[in-house]
Amino acid sequence: MCGIAGMMDLQGERTPPPEVVPRMAQALAHRGPDDDGFYMAPGIHLANRRLSIFGLDDGRQPLSNEDGTVWTVFNGELYDYPHLRPLLEQKGHVFRTHTDTELLPHLWEQYGLDMLQHVRGQFAFCIYDQRQRQVLLARDRAGICPLYYTVIHHDGTDWLLFASEIKALLASGLVSRQPDWQGLNHIFTFFAMPGPTTVFAGIRCLVPGHYLHLRLGSTAGTPAVVRQQSYWQVRYPDWGEEIRDFDRPQQVVDRFEAVLLQGVQRRLQHADVPVVAYLSGGVDSSLIVALANKVLGRPIPTFTVAVQAPGLNETTEALHTARQLGCEPLIVNCGHEELRAGYPELIAAAEFPVIDTSCLGLMHLARSVHEHGYKVVLTGEGADEWLAGYPWFKIHRLTGWLDRVPGLPLGYLLRSGLLWLRGEPRFPYATYRDTQKQMGGPNGWFDLYGIMSLNKLRFFSGAVRQYVLEHSALEDLELPTDLHRWHPFHRQMYFGARIMLPGHLLASKGDRIAMHSSVEGRYAFLDEDVIACMAALHPRWKLRGLLRDKYVERLVARRWLPPEIAWRRKHMFRAPMDSWAQMGTYRWIDQVLSPESLSRTGLFDAQAVAQARQRLQQPGRGWLRTSLEMGLTAVTATQLWYHLYISGDLCDLPHCLDGSTRAIQQWVQHNGGQPRWQRPLANGPVNPSAHRTTTAAAGR
């Protein structure tokens, strides 16, 4: 992985100010600590910060074609490099390096926009064609690698700026800092930031499977057009046309095993540095580790986070799995204080309000990988979204009958009645009906995360409250036109894949958190072939009955893992930050939630916030309390984000107004935010060179 940035005149004439793009690149130094590189020409300035993983000796960017007329900066991995390079060479293209980045200018020359049908992997890139005055910005299908952009008017010219992270755009010194109310609407609706909207006004996220194709303005004054376009979107079969094959289970399991094993192999072969893996003890990460061991011909080193709190520590399960697979695990111990102290750094790294406190454990895990000399880690993310691993699928299967009677909204009446009895706010039926219509019918994902939306009624104030109640967050998602033709189960799966995967798991748990510590995550479950295989299967291969989620995956896992691991139930990991009423350890929490700070941002009702904090001091459990906790966490995270990136004056914490998170990192270290690690099965220090991945080893 790397960090990329750039600035271009949309008329293609004026050279950007020479100091701007280097400032942007410096803000991405954590993404690429090994090297940097720049390309400047009339109308454009490109930058790359490099994390050296593949093509170590000659992979410096930016890179061009043979005659220097097509240039590229690239973040990610193209796993079909061994296949594509010889094909392009047969067509007359000449390669000068051994890095996959060089594929891009040649693919552009050969195929133009159709090149996006030929690239596979995880990527975000920019291609500049000097002769045709064209620019292409693109992002991978699953949304693993991020890419942000904005258009500004500066010094009489319209400029487009892009970067791997928003902090680089802010570091340009040309982008204003204002909150986007629709972005906050996303946070309080989805629990995530799926794009294209962000929480920064005027800054857009390139959506997974999308690209920007710019024809720079002509000398006659024709303006450039900046518009996102889709080149890929997940497609489920029409209802009734899914792969069933219930009478031939071995054939289905064989196929899924083959594509998943190939996905793991691609991610291990494409590295000239050692590769390790995360291991939680759940079936997803355990299966990935087992397959990696097969590909490598030896056990892969594993890293496990251990939250020191009752009911949250999965160390026993992870160690059991590691011993079964012959791996040497490293345990990262995180207590309450490390996790709580690290929350400001998490928001600074993610660049948006993060509500899921489990991300703190992943942040410490990535830091441990980096401290032990590694750059690349395999993870098990992605299976839950495509194979129904979350509890809302089971809950909806159990309670979905409430919404199946036409014209009789039993589900709404029951939920609304419970809220009325408890004195809680509730949405009118028209909002509930319109939301279901937009989502193609009743949806288990919305049933669960709809409790988050109640906090828009609880906490937002004034014009912001009015805005979020009048605007649907779903409007931004560009939902498939054939959504209504899919199986109802697949409709609800789609929203998890479109919203939670890129907007939460791959952002606040994936790329942003890993690259904050200069670590690249690789996701075998998000291989293009694996996604296609999972999407084509009938829902019964994903959820069998009420309890057997990820059914086809568990049948594969049974071949590689002991039964107690293959059929282990999923545990929703959550760090111990459940009640903000008990968070008096850190002064900044009281400061950002004070009436003065709340008044300064103008986003939330100070009285409602104070009442919520008082209510959470009372003991109790249940979904309404969970909703309140999520809401207060969202308010706190939003206020903290506002301090870090917008104003810098809400509390005593350092801020990120200069585009750097270094001051926040230093504060965390000073306040006890560093976890402890141990290797319970180790017989000596870690030696990364002993675990180098080679093509020969991968082929065994």
C-alpha cells in the first residue's frame, strides 16, 4: 500500500503552486514511510508516498509508459500482475521495472477506460494521459483502498485535488473546514460513512467500484466534467435463479474452497516482504490462517488482540486455534485505560466519528504488527457481509413475519408502541414506510441499526435536526435499479456490503487503522472471484435455519479445522467503553460534552446530552439502553472529531488542523495508551526475515 495525492487545473493549463502537493504528501507519510516521489507538468502535480512491499528495488513512483506521455500514482496491489505483464508484452509494451504499478499506464494505452475490467486486487490510482489531456481516478470493487477528492476555486482557477486520506486535502491549505450535515446524517443513520458523502463539506469519497474520468478543458474554454461513474457493482441473481444444488453439496463446497484458497494464494504470492495474519479464534480468521499455512508450507505468524474485560477476551479461543494449526501467536493485551486513552487517536486516524469502540483493539493490533517489523497482514474481514454472519439476519428471520402482512405494519406498530411506553422519540409511519420502500422491502439490517437513527431525534438541535429529518441518507447510495428483483434475503445482504463494509469495516477497522501504523491489510474474502461465488449462492448456503450462519464457509472450514472451531458461534466484539457516564478519567470528555462546547458546534442539544449521561448512570440493559449508549458515543465522537479537524478549541487535547496526527499520538503515549504484548508460545524474538513469502514457497 501507499499514499497518493495530486492537484490539477481542470483547464489543464496552469501548473499548481509547487509547495501544495508536497505538503499533501507529507500528511500521508504514515502510509508510505519508505520513499516519496513527484511528477509535475503543466496543469498537474502528482505525489506518492511508498510502503515498499512488491518490486522493492525499482518500484518508485510516479511511473510512466515508455515515452513518458502516460503517468500514474498507485496505492494497492494488482494480484494479476504475473498474468497481465506477459500479455501486454506480447502486444508490444515494454516494461522497465518489476512492480505491478507499471501495469497501469500500459493497460490505459491498450484498453482506455475498459482497463478497469482487467485490473483485479485492491487499488486506488490516478492516470494522467498527457497527449489526450485525460485523467482517470479509480477505486477497487470492494472499497479496500480509499480515495477522496474536492474541487476548489483558487487564484482564478478551478482545481481538483485528490488524496488517499482527507488530512492530505486539508494539509494543502486550500480546502475549507466545515462539517457536512448530510455526512453526519450518515453517521447517525448507518453507524458508518459509506460515501460518496463525507463529514467534510465539499469533500467527496470515491465509492467502491467507481471512477472519475476527466477530459481537461480545451483552449476554447470548454469546462472539464467531474462526475463519479460506476464500472462494477455487486449483482445478485434474480429471485429463483440462485445456485441451489442442495442435492450436490460437495460440488458447492469444493468450488467455494477452491476460489478462497486461490484468493489466499494471490495475497501471499504478491509480496517481497514477510506476511502475517490476524487470528481471533473465530471461523473466518482461523480458516484464512489454515489456508495460508497450506500455501506457505509452514505456519504463518499470527497476532491476536486480548481485551482485558469479562466476556470480551477471546485469547483462549485464539490460542486453542493457534495450537491446532501449529502457529506461534503474539498476544496484544489491551486494558480499559489503553483503549480509552486511544480514542482520540482513533478518530484522528479515521477522520470521521467512529462509534464502534472495537476499532481501538484493531488499532493496537496493527501497531504491534508494525513494531515487530512486518508490513503485510492477512485478515478474515468480509465473510460476515457476504455470508450472513451478523445477528440481524437471524433476528429478522425470527421476527420478519411482522412485516409480511400487506397494509398491516405490525412491526412498526409494535416498535412504536414500545417507544411510546418508554417515553422515547419515534419516527412517523410515513418515514418508516418510505425507508422500507427505498430498501426494497423489510430489512433486517435496518431493523437493528434503525435504533441508531432514534438518536437523530434525541440529540440533534436546531437547523441540523430539521435538515436530517428532511433528508434521507439512503438517497446518496445510488441503489441498484434491479434491487426489487433479488431474493429479499439478498436485498438486506446488499446493504451490509454497500454500507458497513466500505463505510465501517474497511475504514475504521481496515485501511485507515492499519495504514496509520504503516501496515497493509489483505482480504481474501474480498477477492473478486470469492465475492462472485458467494453472491451467486442461494440464501440457504449462507444461513441454514436460525443458527447456522456462513454455512458454506463452515462446511469448508470443517475440512481444515477441528469441529469446535469450524462451528464456533460469532461473538460481536466490543471494547469496554459502554457507558460514557463512567468516563470521568479523561477531562476532554467532559469538555467536549460541556454546554459551552455543544453550543460552539451548534450540532447537539446540551440538555439532551446531560440527561443521557445521567440516565446511563442508572443500571439496566436492553436495546433502548444500547441505542442511548450508541447515540451518546456518536455525540462524543462527533464533538471530538470537530475539535480535531474543524476548530481545535473544544478541549485541552491537541488537534490535527495542520494535517498531522503526531501530536495526538504523543498525547496517547503520555497518557497510557500503549498496549502490552506477549508471545506465550514463543522461544525467542520475532525474526521477520524468517517468514519471507516467496513464489516457490507459495506454490508448495
